[in-house]
Amino acid sequence: MKITVDFEECLKDSPRFRATIEDVEGEVCELESKLDKMVKLCIGMIDAGKAYNAANKQFVNGIRELAQQSAKDEVIESSLTKFAESLQEMINYHTILFDQAQRSIKTQLQTFVKDDLRKFKEAKKQFDKVSEEKEAALIKNAQAPRNKQHEVEEATNILTATRKCFRHIVLDYVLQINVLQSKKRSEILKSMLSFMYAHLTFFHQGYDLFSELQPLMKQLGGQLDQLVVDAAKEKRDMEQKHSTIQQKAALQEVTEVDLLPDCRSFCAWRSTSDFSTDDTKLEYNVDADNGIAMEGYLFKRASNAFKTWNRRWFSIQNNQLVYQKKFKDNPTVVVEDLRLCTVKHCEDIERRFCFEVVSPTKSCMMQADSEKLRQAWIKAVQNSIATAFRDKGDNGEKLDRKSSTSTGSLDSGGEPKERSLKGESALQKVLTIPGNACCCDCGQPDPRWASINLGITLCIQCSGIHRSLGVHFSKVRSLTLDTWEPELLKLMCELGNKVINQIYEARREELGARKPQPGDPRHEVEAYIKAKYVDRRFVRRPSDEELRNKVVSLSKQEKRLSSGSEHLPPKAPPPTPKLHPGSGASGQPVKSADSGIQNNADGSREMLVTTAPTNSLAEAEAAESPPMPAPLPPPSPCKEVLFYEPKEYSPGLQLYWASCARSLPDMAEALAHGAEINWVSTEEDKKTPLIMAVHGGSLVTCEFLLQNAANVNQQDAQGRGPLHHATMLGHTGQVCLFLKRGANQNAADIDEKTPLSIAVEAANADIVTLLRLAKMNEEMREAEGPYNPSGDETYQDIFQDFTHMASNDPDKLNRYQQYDAQRP
């Protein structure tokens, strides 16, 4: 250790010591000044760094916002997002660097200045004081007269005491000086070294971060070169197109041909030549891709007292005439059904190019921009009227061209079938259920909305509140605007407001809760609905004994249903097919090459599976043996299951047996009591309520569970999901339902059998058809991507047919079971 001031020299109090002390004190004073300046500069640097980070964060947020705005461009969006993440990491590294600077420079040096330098200053004050006292004692001792002994003794005693105190303090002062000089070096070097290591870490982290980012930057650099070339090419193409259009426009002005600047047509109005000088030949196409036969700007005369004219965007679509002011506005319907209208020229008013569309209730006066446009609009309206009447004659009903599905069927030809209901048909069916004529929650009459997973009808205010609860509590549909599939409509008819209120309002009167009335404030109705469906405050919880009796009753009810179905009187066997020209020698039905439909012996038709292995097998069997009906799939395990006394009774067990017993009210009650929708029976091969609903044979029961978020792919202990069980049992309607709800037809059970292999073994042509069509449609969707998200239209049509057949005529889907029961 290097000693700055010698301890022995300080006792002598020599001029050398005093000079050394003076130099040290000057150095310490200058050190304090430099350290104070360094701390202030560090504080300024940290503040500037924080401001830089704040500005940098705003810049990064701007990059993120630009990435979100460019979401349609995947390259820009992904690149900007990655850059923003990297820059955010650098901001985090900067923050760590500034924090380390504050700890190593500001805090550490401030502590050194405040603590160690303060001790030095205090020691210096004591040293200066005792030095003055010693100097005074020496002077007094020197001035003491020889003849005054008492003054001599007093001066000597004071000098002795002062020298003793001086030696003590000066040694302490010198010690403080030496310690300060030594600690100064360690503290300054320690703080600076820590600060430099913080910089080293910062730059290492930044280097590693951008090393990972470098491949992406190189890739984007290569893409950027190509983008520059493409942009230049596109610019040339656009300039050439601009020049061409400009020349055509000039030519049109010279030949005074009417220009149609605002009237666009999507495959509806087409001219035989672009900007030709002859009369433009127009044609009408009602099957335009977007359902719009014609659209463009027209002036419309208002029906107010001033008869003002406003320019609006009109379109003819789906047999209606509508207009809108802005693109985002909902279209205003001028004429709901063009079949009831006529269109005529208007020459008796001051404005030119006017025409009028007259309906039984009102008329609408409109003005085109030219005579050619007026003729085009009049022709479009006339063709829409003619097309609407032709569609009425062909289909017997008013069909929406863009929303209606094909009416092709796998049924016997010429039989009328009930399609998906919409509007008044669904409304009339649902409102006939007891209690459904009024809103389930507030009693408002004539409801127009429904909760499809609860099976209740609602007024418009309560439907909005139900929507706010979330789809895990209530799924809301319109009874008049939405399309209703038959199984969903039957679900609504199985439940209803009366049944659900008996469950969810069982204890309402007991608790003294007031039910809302029509016209009550929204917040009161909302509080009641949340208490009713979310908190389930009014549901009566069953006792253990009541729950046990309910479960036992449901299990017995299921057995009665099963035994009753087993003892139904057998149906008459199908008539023996007669040979006729075109049939095979063995009487086999003949498949039409263009239809893909096979006529069965009973007059019904089914879709043939046209894969090569199946055709080869069919031809081999036809050559070796006479035609035999398809074998019956394995019998429903539900009929063979015995009711085991469970370890405990729970709402999940009630849901389990109610699903098999086809009792929707008991299922709704179990869910209200907190039953898990995917409850698993550990005592019966881990079956779920949805699997038991398959065994129960009810399509509506499966629909109810699926609407309440049942897992369509949950497997039992044998690795079989609901689709496996429906295939094994030959329940074609349920197979169709599960495939529509996303069931995985590629899942294999523990025997490595998929639903398709099971259906092929059972020779169930309907189910094989559905499974293969679903697989084909899935492959087509994957191949076509976003261009055709709904898949093949033929697939949609066939599944629609099976859906309606399963709900409205299930006997036609049970022909295999009927044939097997009639075998000798």
C-alpha cells in the first residue's frame, strides 16, 4: 500500500509535512469538484437516454401501426413486425445500459463523495482547530516570564495537553488522508469498469440480435431488387394503359358517344366493342357472380314536399331495386319484389332521361345521365321482372339466387322436400310452442329472435343482452332473417320458453325476485338475465336422492325406448325388382353414367360410390351371386348396456343418461345444474353424452349437445369418437351432422379402423358417399385456398339433401336395418 503522508513526519509537524498536507487538501478539493461534475454529466446522459428511449418507443409503435395497416401485404407486415420486435429489444438493452450507468457512476460516486470526502472534511476541521490551539500554546509558553513560576507551570501544562491532543488528531487526519487516497483509486476504477462492462454487454446483445436478423435482411434485400424491377414494369404498364384509355376517351368525345363513367356492370352488361361509334349492344345476365345484375348512379326524386333530387348509387340485385348513399351504408330497398312493378318513360316533366318504377304501394322517379343509360336501366328492370316470373314458375317459390342451395335430391324424383326454413315459416313453427309467443325473459309479445342453445325465443332488447353474455352462454339468431336448418328448428320445438323457465326460474318466486316486464330499463333486464343464466341464481339444486332417482328413471326410460323399438311390427319387404331393358341379367340395378344415382329395388335412389375398388367388388359379386341387401351394422351398444350403480351421482351422469334417453328437457336441466358438456363415464369405456346421444338415435339430441359446445372429436376408451359410433350404427343423419360440424374422419380407433373403413365393411353406401364427399371437399378447399372457402357446390347440395332427409324422412335412411330385419 502506498502511503501518501508519513505518520512519523506528521508527529514532527515539519514544514515538509505542512506542505504535503497543503498539496493533499488541494487535490481532494479538486477531486470533489471533478466527481461532482462527473455525477451531473452522468445524470444528464441518463435523462437524455430516457428521452431517446421514449422517442424510440414511439417510433417503434409507428412501425407496428404501419405493419397493421399493411396486413394485406404479408411480406411488408411480417418484415415490419420483425423489425419492430428487434428495435424494441434494442430499446430494452438501452434501458438496461442506462440503469447500469446510474448504479455504477451516479450512485456509487455520489456515495463516495458524500461519505468518504465528508469524513475527510470533518477530520480537516479538527486538525485545523487543534493546530491553531497548539500554535497558541507554544506562543503562550514562550512568553511566560521566568520569575513567575505559576505562569510557567500553567503554560507548560497547557502546551503538554495541547501537544497530546494534536498528536492524536493529526494521526487520525493522516490516516483519513491515506485511506481516502487508496479508496479513491478503487472506487473510481470500480465504477468506470462496471460502466464499461455494461457497454460491452449492450453491444454484444445488439450484435447477437442483428446477427439473427441478418439472414432476413439479406433475403429482403434480394426481394427488394425484384420489387424495384416489378414496380418499374408495373409503372410502364400503367402508363401505357393510361395512354390507351386517354386516346379512347378522346375518340369518344369526338364521335359524341355516350360515356358511362359511373355505371359498372359485373358480368351483367357487356358491349360488343369498346367505345365504338355504333349503338352499343347490351345484354342482361341475372346470374352475375355477385348477384348484382346492374348498378350505377341515378338521380332520385325525394317524396318530400320540395321534391328534391339526390344522386344515389342504385343496383338491381336478387329481384330487388336498392340504393345507398355511401358504400358502407346499408342499402335502402326501393322495391322488394320487382314482379309486382312496372317501369315506364317519363316525358311529362322538365328533366331529361327520367323513368319511373311503379309498385302497388308507391312509385319512384329516377333520372339517368343519358338516353342510352335510361334505356339500359329500363331494360334491366324489365328483364329482372321477367326472370323473377320465370323463377317463380320453375321452382314454385321465391328463391334467393345467391343464398339458396341447389334443389337436387337423392330422393325419388318428383317428391317435394322441405328446404331450410327462413322468415315466416320458421317463425310460425317456433311460436306455436307453449310459452314462445312472448319473450322468455321479459314477456314482450311477438318475439323475433331466439337463443338456439337454450331453445327459447327473445325480444330484440333481450337478444342484445344475450349476445353480450357470449356464445358460451347464449347463441342468438333471428327467426325471420336467418336460415334455419331442420334439426335446429326441431331442437327449438323440443324445448321452448315454458320448459326452460321451469328450470331457470324454479326458485324465482321463492327468492322474491321480480321478473322484468316490457318497457323496463335495460340495466334492470340485463341484471335479471345475468342472474338467471350466468349466475343461475333461480335454479333449484336437486338433493342427492332426487338426483339418484332422476338418473335411474332416465336409464329405465332409455331401456323402454330401446325395447319398444325392437318390438315394432316389421315392415313389408321391398318388392322384387322386375327385369326390364337396360338392367343386368341378374336383376341388378343399372347406374346411369351421367347422374351418379342408382335406382334401388324399392324405388328410392342413392348416390353410388365410384372409386375403382368398390366398382370392382360390386362387379365380382354381381357375377358370382344374386344381389343381396347390405348387412346390418352392429347393434346399438345402448341396447345392451346395463345400468351399473355408479360411485356417485352428478349432473354429468344425468346428462349422460338423458342424452341416451332422448330427453332434451332433462339434458337442459343437467346443464343448468352445472353438468360438464363433455362429461366422461369412467365406468362405461369413457363414453361421453354425445356418444350416448348417438346410441339413443336422436339427431336433435346430438344437435343440442353440439350447440352447447360438445366436442365432436372426443374419443372413448376404444378410441372411437361420435363419428365412429354413428357409422357403426348406420345413423346416416348423425354422420352428416358430425361431418358438417368438423368431425375428423381420419381418426382411427384402437383397431386402426376409420369411419370410412367401417362403413365400407358394412356396405353402407350412404355413409360411404358422405365420408368420401367430405374428404373430397376438404381436399378441394385445401387446393383452392381462399378462392373457394366453402368448397364444392355439389358437396353442399348432397349434404343439404341428406340433412333434410334425416330430419323429414328418416325411414329412407334406415333401409339397411329394414332389409336385415326381413332376412330369412
